[in-house]
Amino acid sequence: MDKYIDLPALGQVLLASVVGGIGLVALFAIGLRGLSAAQDDGHNSGYLVAGSSFAVVLTGIALGLYALLAA
């Protein structure tokens, strides 16, 4: 089976997709939590956390689209 499938490359792709997928979802959840805290408590630091988290999520999505379309 190794003749047809490059198992180390498959493992790298699987690891990157799992880490990237879970990481982006977790950052989005942190951003939502920061936004909620900012609206409930009136702390401006919640907006900073939310904005930073959403910026990283958007960057990850843009990087993923670029990698997909550039291939």
C-alpha cells in the first residue's frame, strides 16, 4: 500500500487540517466570548480580544483559500 500512498505526507496533511480546524474554531469561540463580555460588562478589553481573534480567523481563512486556489 505504501507504493501508492505517501503515508508521511498524508499524516502531515491530516495533522495540519485537524490543528487548523480546531484552532480556528477555538479562536472564533474566544472572539465571541470576548464580544459577549464586552457587551455585558462594558470592558473595552473584550473588544480587543474579539477583534484580535476574528482577525486571526480571517487571516487563516484567507491563507487556506490562497493555498487551495494557488495549487
